[in-house]
Amino acid sequence: MFNKNKNFNLLSLMLVALTIAYLSVAASFQKIRPESVQSFSFTIDGRERNYLAYVPKNFADAQSAFPVVIVLHGGGGPMGNAEMMMETSGWAQKSEREKFLAVFPNGTLRDPGKPVELKGNIQEWSDGSGRSYAEQNGVDDVAFINMLIDDLFVKFPADKERIFVTGFSNGASMAFRLGVELSGRIAAIAPVAGVFSNPPSALNSPVSLFYISGSEDKRPEISTSKNPFNTSILEDKRPQASPKEFSSFSQNPVALWAQMLGCPGPSKASLKDRNVRTIAYAPCRGNSEVVTYTIEGMGHVYPGARTELWEEGADNPANDIINATDVAWDFFKTHKKTSVQSLLHNDQCQIFRERNEKIKCWEKALTDELKERGLEASFLLFKELYNADQDFAGECHAFTHLIGTEAYNLFKNNKDFSVPAVVSFCNYGFYHGFMEALLTTGGNIEEARKFCAYIDEKLAGKNPESPEQCYHGIGHGNAGVHDKRLWGNADAIITQGLKICKFVADTKDRLYRCASGVYNAISDFHTKGEFGFSMDMIDMEDPLKICSEQSKEYQEPCYGNMKSVVSTVTGGDFKKVTAIVSKIPDIHNAEVTMWYLAGYNMNTKLYLKDYSSDIAICRSAPSDLYFPCIRGLATGFLWYATPEEEYKGALNFCALDTLLSEERHACFLEIIPRLSFYYSYTKVMEICETKLVPDAWKETCRTKQLNQKINSN
């Protein structure tokens, strides 16, 4: 008997399944909301120029400035003008999901009196090659885009530090030109299948490059005055690069761009998903980066575009190996424009050949910025200098210590003194310096405790670890150095310091943090030769002897915080560090010390791409220290990696192919719960949903917020 309800339910399920399947395929090409598309025009050089702007929903409610992606159409074909580029590329939909402003300018028609065509009367850009009608007739598209950017700042809350340019074919070639001639305004470019015409010898300001091309694209990638592809009859007055200037690189746009940015040699070419060859150059000047994807077997197309719109007989149909829009945005969102001011500071300091002279120059720059523009501005400069120079990054904790010392003067003289969450940079050295200044220049313990209460109130939600590190700072600052009678007497200073810690700490965890600060200070006094101490007072055979002499409750914070002494004794040799730790008689103390020292070991190694030697040392350690060592290496990224992006380094380390499966497990088990101490709950939830967290760990990431504080410094 026919059952109408049963068959209806079956049909409904089939329709639902088909709908889900359709949506999964068409997700990146959902319909564009017409109300989000706005059209603008203005006149420049006597020509009316226009562009479309896709404004995401809730744009008006934005609490901060939006990134801008300028998307340049190709010369003819299915991406031949602004509207077609918006319809086919997926940038408008990406804008809606990721909340940035997508802008689609129009080039110049060969015959402005006739409608645009896929072939024939096409719209083109003056890309520097000399091939286009626009260039041969004196159209200045660089000036057009420059004025367009000005127009955006008037009409929208656009972020001046996050202006990006991408484009296809002729539009990609124009992106190259804009990256050179508007380098002071653009943070990064992502050309797809373009020509780099007449490359200059250098960029005035760093601009990162992400280039996508097909291995079967027959169009040349470099156009110069000697290249027959360049049919220009116009004189190019830009500074030209001689062949000798690029003698160390092959003639391709990526290598040329890398040399203009002063990048080191490329990483080894690798295959992504077996069909995409990748090459990367980093670190480059001003924290810039150069990356290329070459798609095997692909011709002159925009990968991931709406394939049904490509005309029959194209070089190669667009394919689904990658989506150019997705990968370009992933690249863009990790790059911001380094400020002219930070570049100026860094350039001024780079004239010094001696490392110590550079450090003094950077210290002055940070101090001047703090006094002139405030604490947050000083940390912004700090972040940019960190990204610009490996030597600066290697001393980052000391620089935050300096900022803390200088900031105390603002605190004691300014009732409206405000501490931003960024003071957490580079393992909270700010609190060390601040408390040392407070307790040695007339402040008292009660004032220190009130300051930590202020930090607890203001920053606990944004950076849960900050209040605890403030107590570590109290221990670091109150280590008796203001009483000259105690100089050179470690036992007396420790006794006095721990007494104050017991008085000031209101929880067991904060007592631990405060005590760890005392021992941290003792270690630094020895290595720096301060307050009557020197390395001559350390037993080179047993540099941790002082810790074995402490009462049991203070042995752990002592062992874990004599880091600088151990590093000095071993000359930074991690294998020797491991040997010293293996001599600690108490297994628990040895495990904690191994974790601390492995993390400290990463302070000067984070710029490396290969950590296999350190991993090998962990594997050769005694069995009890093996996993604490691996976990410590990963934690070092949270302490010292790129400010505000520390989690990326840690999670990428945990995902290394060179790690064994049990090592990766131990690594993720350490890092994922620890995220909740360095970032707000909202930020942790965002991190959980990124590709950095493997699917198998996402549920743990969403739910494993540790309630009990982890001892970390």
C-alpha cells in the first residue's frame, strides 16, 4: 500500500541532502547582496574614473578600521571589468565573511564611446609594459589608484596599515606596478598570472608579495625594455635594475621581488597537495615576506573562479586545486604595513655594526617613543622592530624590561596612567622592569600590591596571565637590591625577598609567582654582574646548587628561574643544559626545570625554520625529561614569538612532520589548554576554529580551559 507520509519524508530527506550538497559546492559563490554594492566616481586628469565597493553587512557598526582589498580586473575575458571581477572571483563573498572592504576599480576602455567586450573593446590597465591602450595614451592608473585610496579614507573607516592589492592577468601586472610605485601605502600584493614590467632596483618601502601562476601559462612573467613582449614606444623614466643587480637570482618576478626586499635565499621548493609548488623567502626587510604558488598543469586562468564563465578554448579551465581568493586573503590578513616611523628608527640603528651599539640605539628609540606618545605607542614600535630585525627579537624580553622601567615614571606622575594588554609581549618583562623601578626609587610593597590589583581589574579578561605575572614582577623587584648591606649575599636577599612575598601574595599561586621572581632576579644579578654578584660566585660544575639548598616549597621556583645562569654556564648549548638538568635528584623538580629551560632555549631560535637539532636533544635526554623537553620547546613560542601571534608559532611547532605522533600529542596537550592564560576567551575560541588546531583537537580546544593556574614565567 502506498504510504504518502513515508514517501514524502523520503523525498524531503533527498531534497535536503541535495540542497546541502549544492550549498557546499556553491558556498564561495553565494549571491552578492545588491545593497552591499556601492558605486563611486571622480575625475582625475580630465577623465572620469569609477569603482565599485562591496561593503559587508554591519560595516557601519565596526569598532575599528577595516582592511581594504583592491581587486583589479583582467584585460578582457570573463574578468574583464569591475562588475565581472566581482561576480567571478569570490572577493565580494570573502569580504562578507571576513569583514573587510572589497574594492573593484575599472580600467580604461580602448574605445570609451563603445560598450565593453570580452575581446576587442576591452578595459585595460597602464601596467608599465607599454602594451595597453591606456599606457600608450598617457592614462596614469597609478595616480588613479592613489586617489581612490584617498577617497576610501574619506568615505569609509579604512585601515591605513592594511591596504592590499590583487588582480588577474593585466590586473595582476598592474598590482606589481602599484606595489612598486605606491609601496609607501600598500602592505602586500597578490598578483595572479601577471607580468612584472621593468623592475626597479629596490622598493622604497617593504611590500609583501604572494604570487600565483600556472606552469603551463605561456605568457612571460618579466617584461623589460629588452624583452620582445614589451612593445612600448613610451620611455619608462623609473629607475631600472641592471642585470648585474639581479645576478644572484633567476629572472622571475618572485626572485626579483625578494632581492628588492633584501630577503635571504629561498626555502626549498615543496609540493602542496602534490599539485602546487611553493617557494618562500623570509624574513625580509620590514617583516615582509615573498611566497609563490605554481600550479602544475594550469594555464592563464584564475584558480577557483566560476569555471562556467570562462570562454571556450581558454588555455586551461579554472580548477579546484586551490582557490586564489582564499589563499590570497589568508596571506593578506597576516601582513600589516610597517610604519614609516619604525622603519626610520630601525634604519637609524642599522648603521651601527656592533650589536651592542644597535641595542643602545633601539633602547633610545623605545624610550623616546614612550615619553612622546605613551605606553601603547612604545609597544607598537616594539612589535614592529621585533618583526624587522632578528637581533632585536633575540633581546625582546630585555626591551620589555626597559619599557617597564621607564613606564614607572609615567605611573607615579600620571593619575590616568593606563596599561594596555600588549604589555604581555615577550614573556612579561614589562612587569619585571616596572616593579624594580617602583621598589628601588621610593615606592613600597603596598603600592606594588595596588598596582597588581589594578592589573587584575583591567587585564584579567584580556590576558589572564597578566595579574599573576605582576606578582612575579614584585618578587623580581623586591629582591633586596635597595639595601646595600645585602649586596653579594644571595641567602640574605632570598630570605628578605621571600618574606615580602609571603606578606604581599593573597594566594598560593601568587606566592609561587613572587618567589620565582626573587630567584629570577638572583640569576640575573649573577649574569649581569650587578649588586655585588658575578659568575665567579657560581659553581660551574653545579650551577643549580643554590636551589638544592632551598626549603622544599621553594626548590621548584628556584630551579625553574635560574635560567640565565644555566645559559651562561653552558654558552647556550642546549645539550649541556639538558645534562645539567639530568643531575637534579628530585624527578619532579627536574621535569619542571627541563620545561622551563627548553622554553628559554627558544628565545634566540624562533626565526629558525628547522628545529630538528633541539628535538633530537630532547629525544636523547633521560626518559623522565623527554616529554617535558618537547613541551618546553613549544611553550617557548608562547613566551617569545611574534607579539600577538605567539600561538601560531606554538601550534605550527606541534604540527611539524619531524615530530613523532606521541610528541605531537604531548605538544598539543601542553599548548591548547595553555592558550587560555595568554588570550581572552573570545580569542581562544577564534583560535580553536582555525586550521592551526587539528580537527582531532578542536573539541579539546573549545572545552579544555584550565581552571587551575599553570606555573609559567
